[in-house]
Amino acid sequence: MRRTTRARLAANAALLLTAAAFALPLLWLLLASVNAEADLRVRAPSSFTADNFDAVLTDEITFTPMLNSLLLCGGATLLTVVCAALAAYPLSRHHSRFNRPYLLTILFTTCLPITAVMVPVYGLFVQVNLIDTMYGTGLFLATSQLPFSIWLMKNFMDGVPMVLEEAAWTDGASNLQTLTRVVLPLMGPGLTVVTIYTFIQLWGNFFVPFMLILSPEQMPASVSIFTFFGNYGSVIYGQLAAFSILYSAPVLVLYVLIARRLGGGFALGGAVKG
Amino acid sequence: MSTRGTGLWRWVPIAPATALLLLFLAGPIGYCVWIAFTNTQLTGASGSDFVGLDNFRRAFADGDFRNAVRLTLVFTFVSAVLGQNTLGLALAGLMRAASRPVRTVTGTLVITAWVLPEIVAAFLLYTFFRREGTLNAVLDWLHLPSQNWLFTLPILAVSFANVWRGTAFSMLIYSAALAEIPRDITEAAEVDGASGPRRVWHITLPMIRRSIGTNLMLNTLSTLSVFGLIWAMTRGGPGNRSQTLPVFMYDQAFLKSLIGYGTAVALLLLLVGSLFSIVYLRLMKVEV
């Protein structure tokens, strides 16, 4: 018994040390955002202030970029989820020689470094006049998440028993009706996980809009954050921290909503069943 | 019954996704293969001529390219293999022995670092490593020598940033893997008198070896494509001392306008990624 107590103490100590190291940068974010004289290091503000938040809560700094992010990522998420649900249905329900190669290709694609294709994507977008458009960027963002969403969606769909669908088919329902009225409602939680996970991934994506969107009024928050370094002579760190919190808040909240479902091994969900 | 669809009709729902993937992913990859063999430039009227393997020959002769390869190896090895993987495994293991509140606090902090958008993480670590930043404040407090980390050891600074940001993934994978080891096996070893480290080496590690393989592969792949983190922290500098392949690719293609050359670098990155993906798929022996 004594040995397990000592082991527990040692484990606690080691974990708390690591936790402190992980906490320091986050602590800076929280403290700097309410400090009128924030600089680069973690320190308690002499007096708390909401000035930093006040200063960034303007159309130009916060609302327009956040709205852009919402339109861009919301639209792309919707497209991804609809396409993934449609694609997952035959892959999950109908067995064919075609399934295995298709799914293997999908899984292979989820592993590719998408960063590497950004140069040709830029070139392609210039040629077909999709450069600097929200819908073009949204289409590419949606596609970049699609392989993983299809894979995840298919695994959730496999968990829905086919009995009810067969009943619907006998009643004369079409494939599409069965999918939207029977299967998707039954996999509600799975659908939520795919949707929120996709949105979180897209919301944080920097490189794609950084490359494909050029005009400042269309920039999403992930890129507009750089204006804190460009527009002012010296960086106002308190405002940068305040904006970072506003920009991060939606994904943190959404993650908390699905965290329990993601559970331990989810991380890359079905992809890491091995 | 005919509404149920037979034969090819059943596969219609797969069409939109496939079309998107072909247009926006397979298309650019194919285009990548073509451009990499030309001398396309962003500006100027030189057009684009087929130049064969010139871009690749040039890459292997280019000191900056070799520097980028070397830094990518360092970055990937230090942050993905040593950092995220080992720390993730250690955290997952320690959590099984720790008390509940400690487990919750540590888990929450590590996962928060992971969920934050890439650019926010980059700024946080940028302020952390700056000369006037928190790390030096802590070192001063401990009476240890401080230095300008982003200048003296930029590649290590961005590697640590990537560890901070990415460890949660490994931690989650290993927590799940460790939870699946049947308790009686470790108990039997304990009864037989095997010490802690020996139990880990001879029982735990062999039992989770597939998770280790999977995790190493996925960590490596995601680290290979890190761009935003490095870009926001150092822009690849000072000089080119933290210029990994994605940053080098961006620099050549856009700042130096050599699209053909930049794309050749991208293609090499894709090839390395594909090799890893294939090994990963084989390792997992995916059941589809």
C-alpha cells in the first residue's frame, strides 16, 4: 500500500510540473487580455481593465473577420457534412468490390500533407478566377476536410442497424428518404460530432485563407490577427490577447460540447481503431 | 421496390464528394506534378516551358533546400518523435497512477493547448520564447542563464511550440491504448515480482506497439506539414535557421516567384507524405 501511495505522489508531482509548463502561455493570454500595460511576460495586472476588449470589439477588428470566419467555415462545414453523409451512405450500406479501394484512398488522403498542395492550388485558383473569393476558398476548405469526414461518418453509420431501413424500404421510401428520415436521425450524436469537429478544424485553419484570400475585407479571423503586427508601430499585446480569446472562444466551447463523445481514443476517431 | 435503386444508381450519392475531391484535391496534385517539371514563374512573361528534372536537380544542389530538409528532419524528430510521442505516452502512463483532480487539471490544460487555433498557439509561444518573455522570466527567477531563444535556437523554439500544441493527440491515443490492457496481465507480472520499469518494457510497451506505430506515423505526417506555427513565430528566420520545407516552399514560390521550383519542393513533400501514409495503412492493416 505504501508503495502505491508513493507512486501516486510521484505521478502527481510530475504531472503538476508538466501542467505548469503547459499553463504558462495560457496564463499569459488570460492576464495580458485584462492588463492595460500588457507586455510579453506572465504578470498579474496592477489593475484589471476591460479596455483591451473594448478596443478590439469594433467592426473592423473583430466583427467583420469573425463574420467572415463564420460564413467561410460555416458554409464549408455544411458542404462537407452534406457530401460526407451522402457518400458514406452507399459505402456503409451497399457492399461492392468498389468500397475497399475507395475507402483506402480516402484514408490515404487524410494522411497527405495538405500544406504541400497549396502552391498548385493557388496557381489553379488564379487560372480559373477563384482566387480571392469566399466560395472558392470555402470549396477548397470543404474538400480538405472531406476525406476525414467521410471516414468518420461511415464509421458512425455502420453503427446504425439496418432493420429500420428495411422497414422503410418496404414502405416504398427511396434511398434519399431513408437516409434523411431514418438513418441520419438515428445517428444524431455521430452527425453532431462530425459537424462540430469539421467546424473546429476549419475555424483554426490559417494557411488556406492566408493563400487564397487577398482582400482585407474578406479575411477571416485566423489571418486578420496579423494586422496586430502590421498596422501599429508597436504591437499592443493586451489587444492581441483579447482578440485571441474572442477568436478562440467558439472552438473551445464547441470542443467542450463534444469532448465526452470524442472520449479517450477518438482523436482521429475511426481512423485510429488499430 | 424499384425506388431502392439498383446497380449504378445506388452509387449516385457518392458523386458530389467524389467530384469535389477530384476537382480540388486530385486536380491540384496532378497540376503539381506538371508544374514541377516546368519553369513557371509568378511574374514576368517567360511563360512556362517544360524543363524536365531541372527543378529537382536544382533542389538537390541548392544549399538552402538541403538546409530545409535538415531542419525538417530536426523539427519532426524533436517535436513529433521525441516530444509529442514520448511526452504523450509519459502523461498517459502517469495519469493512471495520479489522483483524479491532478489528472483532470493536466488533461484539461494539455487539451486546451491542442484545441486552440494554430495561430493563437503560435502567438502564445512567440511571447513565451521572446527575450522579454515568460521563459526568460522563469529562468531569471531560478537564477539560470537566459537568452534570446528565437534568435539563438529558433528551430528548438518552434519544435517546443509544436510539442506544446500537439502532445494532447498522443496523450489521448495512449490513454485509450493503456485502458485496453487487461488488468490481470499487469497484476500477474506484479505478483511475479517484476519491477515497474521492467513491467513497462516487457509488458506495457509490447502490448501497445500498434498504437505506438500509428501515433508515430500520424504525428510525423502532421508535423511535416506545419506551416502557420513556424511562420507566425519566426518566418523561418533568423536567416533561414528555422526554414522547414513548407516554409521554404512558400518562400520560393511566392516571395521569390519561382512557382515551378516551389512546386517541385511541394511534390517532394507530398511523396514523403505518401510513403508514410502507405506504411501507415499497411501497419494498421486497415479493415475496411
